[in-house]
Amino acid sequence: MNIDMIRAAAGRAKGIVRRTPLLSSPFLDEIAGRPVYVKPECLQHTGSFKFRGGWSALSALDPETRARGVIAYSSGNHAQGVAHAAQRHGVPAVIVMPSDAPQLKIANTRALGAEVVLYERGKEPREEIGQAIAHDRGLTLIRPFDEPQVIAGQGTCGLEIAEQAAEMEIHEAEVLVCCGGGGLTAGIALALAAEAPRMRVRPVEPEGFDDTARSLDAGQITGHGQPEKGLCDAILTPRPGDITFPIMKDLCGPGIVVTESQVRRAVALAFLRLKIVAEPGGAVALAAALFHGDALAPGPVITTISGGNIDPALFARILSEHQG
Amino acid sequence: MNIDMIRAAAGRAKGIVRRTPLLSSPFLDEIAGRPVYVKPECLQHTGSFKFRGGWSALSALDPETRARGVIAYSSGNHAQGVAHAAQRHGVPAVIVMPSDAPQLKIANTRALGAEVVLYERGKEPREEIGQAIAHDRGLTLIRPFDEPQVIAGQGTCGLEIAEQAAEMEIHEAEVLVCCGGGGLTAGIALALAAEAPRMRVRPVEPEGFDDTARSLDAGQITGHGQPEKGLCDAILTPRPGDITFPIMKDLCGPGIVVTESQVRRAVALAFLRLKIVAEPGGAVALAAALFHGDALAPGPVITTISGGNIDPALFARILSEHQG
């Protein structure tokens, strides 16, 4: 993994992957007590940053391999990212999803042309299911985060952050990244280490699922030991990846852990002040920017909103809680 | 009014006004039966395109005049746009607002540093109130749409549409614009006439408030005769402007009228498929793109979402209606 792979991924993404803007609001600055800039990857194709990695991985395959098709296992956002990337390449995609994933994510993945194979979360190891089908049909497995070309694709988000921050003359900042397996965090950290070395990346996780924060504290990979189910479903991976963790250990500051109630407030504030739709897992970094200022170095903070694939009923409930 | 004024406004807006992206979704394309591109001005500073016009008007004043301050009358979005533009220039702003405007818009306008003067809609003519205060305090009145520098500012949205469409190799399209007094419509029409002459601008209004559509049909300014109150509060002006109408008459195709129920569906679909927050008045053009294809020439359609300042309770209600 190196910056050249990210630059190459950016070249392959040109005209395909959406360049998301860098947003801000004086109302958020006031809550945080510092300037807050938001990179809304919910506006990316398929509603999350995962399309970056999916496109990068598929476009890096040799055409013959790619034509046989790809397979992915995912709780939802990686599924949609890979499905849409395959659809745009005109090749088949099989997606292995937990049967209790949000209905919207399952439906979207099917609508994007993929064949969906469901499994029972906690009973069957999804990695084994994925590898078995891949072997039987000659498909290429696209791992959700522990895959160099996927990390390279997520890193293109970091290249954009570096460029957009430089345009605003921001060269030093804490950069908060929603962290599941660490693909986005590691990709952004690699990109910024090369392009904006005075920025420091901080992984953010929800309470109870702080495997990356604990691994960084311990200096070695540590799991959170919880079932992968909760409000922030998009980022509840059991442990950081074997490829992503050493990168984060080298390049990132300590992890930050936020509560579910802070995440719900962040979702409501992204609606009210930025006019964007954040899913809970996609709002953890904004929650850290707004409510964990004491864990951050002084100065501006840049935060990802990593996805927006939230069920309408949950979103309506969160808005109802936060009207006062 | 000419394209040079719009280009000059774009020059003054550089680094200040946000360049909003051009979004799309295969799900929306499928509903519309054609490619749909969405220009989400809800992502603009203050949550609507109105900041473009406010910034343009304030930045065009000579510094001495500007320092005395500005005044505006507005149901909400123009208020916030002018208030924020004044705040960033460090000059006072007085905003005359109807007392029944959405609470969120009144509160935001105050939080953006403006002095808010309330009046009773239907009882007192807001224009007279505005002009009286302007005269007493030596403030410059910034009209919401019938003001050349405001139209020039809104036109910068059209310059961006022309550039972004050209990058995607779209040179011919119907361009649907949410239309109140016609400032955004006229500005975009002027910009596209110069930069993308094979695009045709179409004003879109809600049922019952179709003064522009009727004026274009009649070839002269015609009011809708309704009180300015309804779901699409942002765009319920009684008649097109004396400056905006002749521009629209010269450059625009026939108006399109959508129902409130189509607007509510468009708000829900913008949430679900684009992950953005549209207010009802800001969603009329998307509603036309999705549900009035028979009124459009074949080929791609580009649609504005002009604002996202919707009360959370109404947004939650619309989401609850559209889950099936």
C-alpha cells in the first residue's frame, strides 16, 4: 500500500466517482467551538464512500478476470458500492448479506443488478460463504476493507480533502473518520500523509464497538467481542484489518468513541444545518467533532459523513426526538 | 441585465459561494424514464440558492453604502441569504419577515446576526414596510428577485450547470427551475442562453400558485390571486417580477405545474435516493422531472433543488407517508 496506488485509483475514478463538496455551517462551528468542515460521502454514488473502493477494485482487475464477475460480503454499503461498480462495468456481481440487514440496503443492492445471497448473522461465518461461492463460480472476491485496491479507492476521498482544504488555506487539522474495518481511515491517512502531512487522522467509533481505538491503545489488533448489531450497523466490524491496522497504527492519532445519543444528535444536526442525510454509522465522526472537542487538538476539524443509507422510519424518529 | 453581470457576480463569489455538485441516481432515472441530473442548492450556504443573490447584491455595493447596512423583506430563504451575506461583510442587516413564516427560518435569520422585524401577512404590504425602514435608517433595500444584481447572483448557478453539464458531455437538456418571483429562473436562463444555448429553461410552480406559467401563456404578467400561504411557502410570490418576467418570456419554455402530493413524493425521493434535504418549494422542479415527463422534450433533464429549509416535523411526516 502506498500513495501511488491511491493516485492511480484517482486516475481510474476520473469522471466516474463523484467529487463530493466540503460543507460547513456557522451553527455547527458554534456548537463545536471551532471551524468544522464536513466531507459528505453520503452524496457519493450509492449513498456511501464504498463506491470509491468498489470502483477502484473492479477497475484494477484485468478485463478477463473482471468479466467473470465479482462477489462481496457486506452489511450493506460495500454491497451497494460493489454492485453499482459491477453494473457500470457490465459484469455480474454476487453479494452475500446478513438476512437482518436494513431492508432498504438489501432492496437497493438487488435493484443495482446484483444477485443477493442471504446468511444468518452470528450463525454462519460470512467469509467462508463468500469464498466458497467465489471458488465455485470463478468470481473475484472484493473484500470490504482488507484489500489494497479497496483501500486505494477510499484514499481518493483523502486526496479530495487535501485539495479542498488547501483551496480554503487549511493546512493543519484533525481529520475525523468513521471507522469500521478501517478501509476509509487507512486510505485517508495514507493520502493525507503524502498530501497534507500536518493533518492528523483520528478514527471514530460508537461506544461498545471501539475495537480500533482499543487496538491503537494496545498497539496490537484487539476485537470488541460484541455481536455486529446496533444503531451504527454500517461500521460494526469485529476488529480492524490486517492491512488497515498497521497503516492506522503508523499514521493515526488515538481513536475517539461516541455514544449512540450523540450519534442521533449528529444525524439531526446534519439534517438541520447541512441539509444532508447521514446514517448513524456515517455520523459518528461528526458527533466526535461536535461533542468531543476536549479530545482534539485546537484548530479546525474536518469530518467525514461516510454514508446516508438510513431507513426512513428511523430517520423520522430521530428528527422527532430533536425538535426542541 | 446581461451575461457580463452574471460573470462579474461569479468573480465576486469566488471562494465564498459554494459550488454545489450535480447529483444523479439510477433510481430517479428509472422513475423519470430518462437521465435526471439534480443541482442541490439546498447545500448552498444558508440552505438555499438565495445566498448567491444576497452575496452578489452586497458585494456590488460601494463600500460606504454597504457599511450603512441593508434591509430585505422575505418569507425566509432570501432573509437568511442576505443576513449571512451581511454577516460575512460585517455590516448590519434588517430583515422584514411575515410573522407566520416557519419558526426555523425566523430563528436562523436572527442567529445569522440580523435584526428581524415581523409583519402580519395579508394585512400590511411588506414592500412599504421595507422601504420605510430603509429610508429612516439609510439602509439599502435588497429586493428578493426584481433586482439586477440579485438576478446576476442567481445566474451563477446557471454558469455552474453549464460547466458541469459540459464535463458530462450534456449539451442539450430541459432545465427545470423552482420558480417564485423568477430570480433564479431568469438568472439561469440568461446564463444558459450564453453558455449552453441548446438547453431550455422551464419554470416550475405548485398548483394554485402558477402565476409564471399563466403569465408566460398570456404573454403578460398575470397574478395567481391566492394568499401567499401553502406547502411550498418559499416560492408563493403573487406574480413574476417586472425585470424577471421579460427575461423569462424571451428565454424560457412554457411553465410546468405540479401537485402538492407530487411535491411530497419528490421530497421523500430526494431523501431516499440523493441523501439530501429538500423543502417543498425547493422540490417542485424535481417533481416535474419525475412526474411530468410528458411535458418535456425527449432527452436528459437537469433540475434545481432550490432550498432545504424545512421544519423537521413536516419532513418526518412526509417520510412517514412514503415508506412503502
